[in-house]
Amino acid sequence: MTPPPAILVLGPSALETAHRIRAGLGPCEIHGRAARVPEADVAFEGTAAHLRKLFQKGVPIIGLCASGILIRALAPLLSDKTSEPPVIAVAEDGSAVVPLLGGHTGANELAHRIAEALNAEPAITTAGDVRFGIALDDPPDGWALANPANAKDVTAALLAGAHAQMRGHLPWLEASGLPTAEGGNIELVSTVRVDAGSPKKLIYNPKTLALGLGCERNCTADELIGLVRSTLAENDLTSASLALVASIELKADEDAVHAVAAHFGVPARFLSAEVLSREGPRLKNPSTVVMREVGCPGVAEGAALAGAGPDGTLLVEKTKSRRATCAVGVAREPIDAHSIGRARGALSVVGVGPGSADWRTAEAVALLSDATDWVGYGLYLDLVSDLRGKTREHRFDLGQEETRARHALELAGEGRDVALVCSGDAGIYAMASLVHELLDPEGVAAPVSDAARRVRITVAPGISALQAAAARVGAPIGHDFCAISLSDLLTPWETIEKRLLAAANGDFVVALYNPRSRRRQRQLEHAIEILRAHRPPTTPVVVAASLGRADEKVRVTTLSELDPETVDMMSVLLIGATQTRRAGAAHEPRVYTPRGYDTKARQG
């Protein structure tokens, strides 16, 4: 399924044209330069980098700018014209519409639609499009051309005066200006069967096949893929006509099912037992055993029929291997896979670093950009607001950690792509541990739903506060270190005190998280007392607050001079070990902890 186009706007003068294009095309996003187009759905900084990211993700690009900007940005990425997404240059005032790239993947058709919305003429240069108003090698969504290498020969023959005969249902070709005649020497064929085509015959495969799958728990991917391949081959069916893989919701986390979907390049969709039960009267091989075990009379046939829709039929009855079953349904029209059942949900626990966009990982940016929903503490969501787009936000107050983690899991259980946003690193005093605890049936008193347990979990690391603080002053954690949270909301103070004593005795550099709040005043004082008993008074201490943000403050003091009153909840402290050194000028101190290279050099 082709993603919606991105309309690229570099300045406010092009906004009106962008809105006219969107009104004509339907769902698509306006991407604008962050400083110049604040009204945009998606903000970006570097134009060339943003264009390349969209192009590599296969997003059609409509650039309201000079064509040269698009060409220079994308030229290094050009390789295969049969797979590149459409790229259209549009004049800011809407007077010109020029398809630059993707003539084989929908650019000409998209240019026509844009021109219609703007009351302009597209600058189409492809011969077949100019003569017949259509490109034979560019079928619409829901169709695949089996032999694109022959499209040039067929187009040339038709331009030279040949006529085509159509076999099967080809609605976009039937409505075109192609010359047709009974008995024409060019064939245009619609089929779900295997056919290689020829220089005089183009084969179009409609995405009308729904593959229903059932399998035992932990069935191997090789077995399930092998069963599907043999079933298609035995029935002379082409995998190019597969629209989706479908199964019961219980199999949403079955690796083999997803392996089949990935192997054939189609979505995996999952249906409830209730929905599959409605297909009972149409099953060829209903089973009381399956009904008793999963609540419907058949998984493979039921899923194939549900995927094919009420007007579809069962093309291939249930076939079996040792641990799996499959069946094939066929629809009358190409199937919109995303309207069938739901996807396996995904939850990404994303660490976005201390706050600066410069400190986000590429993985974090990609996961946030692709998510349908963001869940998080309001401040953390604000830190990534430049990536928001049309993402739905679910804001929670500080202290509602379990509530927001549950909410994120249950949203993902509905088939959504959810990002649970954390500051710093997702696994350091953040939400990743809590998410996994909620997924553990023995971890908490109130476990999450079965649907939530089947979601795909990704933990995306980020730059932690202790790393950021260390980087600002040098290398204080260049040798062994540990991190301790002084919050006793979940951990008894007696336990925290034992850990502080152990760290002090072990001569670790100590990072103190959650050092002080309005309610917790004495914990930091106690921690300092413990460390002062095991460290020289001149031990360097780094106090860093609001790292990566406009109000960032980083200062270096000593253990004897550290005043707890100057520390707040937004701070992290790095307290040096006995070997930690301070160097540099007073106004620009450097702090580092040597690893012993000087000793090694003297001994060598």
C-alpha cells in the first residue's frame, strides 16, 4: 500500500497551493520548514535530509519549490526507476505540475490529480501517457504487473497502430484511450494464475487472494512458508495476487505467521474468534475440535473467507502440513488489507535523551514519526513536538507511570503503533522495566489484557542524563561508575542507604538520580554524608539540570562545598571517585576519572 503523499512547503507563500492540493487529493500531510511554516503538519529543519528520508521510506513527494531543489537532493539516491516513489515539482502558485521521478510507480497519475485540483495542465512526457492517457507499466494500487519488462514492447506496438484485446476485469484500462478490438494482436490479461506473459501479452495480477493460516504454537517458519508455497504451486496461483495473510487473534504473536507475511511482502491481519465464527456456514471443513479449542469452527478457511469478504469465495480448501493449515479465498475486487481485522499492535518504549533534538537517535526519530499514538508525561511529549504530525497524543501527569504504561499496552493491543515516550534512556529509571513487568503474569496484581500481551515490543535506547552530564564536563564516568535513585517512593530508604554505602566502599563514581523534591528534602543530605565519609573533601561533583534544554545549567563544585539547597528534581549529580580529577580553567572546568594509563606507562 502506497503511503499518503507529503506536500513539501519551504515558505508561507506556498501554503495556499498546498491546501488546494490536499483538498483535491484527500489525506496527506503538509511538511514545512520549522522556522518558516509553523502551520505545517510536520516540521523539518534540513530540506535535503528530509527529502531523502521521505524518498527512502517510499513516500510520494509533492515539492512546492523549484525542480532543481528536488533533483539535487535526491540524485544520490536514484538507482531503480521501477521502485522509486513519485516525485512531483509544483510551482508555488500552482501554475505548473511536473512529474520528475516515479513515472513507473504512479507519478503521472498523481500529477494528473494534482493538476485537476489546481486547474492546471500536467507536464507529462511519457509517450504512452501522452497518447493514451495511461502507462501500461503503472497499474493502480491493488494490481501488479507480472512482466514489466514487456511493457515497452507492448506500448511501442500500440503506438505503431496495433490493437489490444482485454481478458478479465481491467477497469482502469477499459476506461482509458487504448485502441481495442476483438482479436487484437496485443493481449492485456487479468488473472490470479501463474502466467509469464510475452512481448505481446501483459499479465496483470489483481490483489484478490486472501491467505488464511492456522498453526500450532511455535510452528516453524520453514514449515508454514513451505506449506503456503506448495499450496499455491499445486493450484497454479501466483503469490503476486496475495493481498494479505489472515489468522485468528490468538496468533497475532506467532512468529511463523509473520514470517509468511514478510516472505510474500503482504500485511498480516488478525480476526477475532467471533468474526471467524460468522464464516461457519461457508466453511468446507468445519471442525468441532477447533471450535472447542479456539471458539470458531475453522481458522484457515474462516480467515480466508473473512479476508475475501462477503462476496468472496473459497478458492482453495484447507490444506495441511504436520503442524499447520492454510486456505485461499478470492474476492471480486482487489482487497484493502487494512480494512480486514487488525494488525499486530506494536509498542515502542522510546528514550528521547535529555531534551535536545540533536541528542535523539535515528531509531527514536523513526519510531516516533511512524507511530499512530504517543503516550507519555506531558513535558516529555513537548520535547518531541516537532515530530508530532497527525499522531494522537495521550498525556498523563507525573506519577501516573503504571497508568500510562497500561494505557500504552492496551492501545497497542487494539492494533495500533504506539510510542511510549521517556526522557533520557528508556531503560534507566524509565518505563521499559514497568512495561515488561506488566507483561509478566507473575509481575503485578492486575495483568494487562491478552491482546496487549501479544503486541510487539521494541525498546529504543537514548542518551541518559548521566551520559549527557558527563559529556558536558569531560569524562567523569571514564572508569567504573554506578547510578542510584534517591527516590524512596518505590524503594525503601534502608535499601537505598545500603546501596550508597556499597558504592562508597567500592570507590565508584556515583550518579544520583531524583536527588531532591519538595517532599523529599533529607535524602540527598544523607547521601552526601555517606559519601563524604569515604571521599576527600576536594572530590569533584557535577550538578547538571535541564540538560539539552534552553534553561540548561551545569556546574562543578566539590563534595565539601556541595549545597543540597541548590539541587532540584530536574538535576542529576555525578560525584567523583577518589581518583576523579578536576582540570582546566575556573570558568571552564574539566572533570575526568583516569583508567590507569599513567600507571601502566610508568611500569612499562
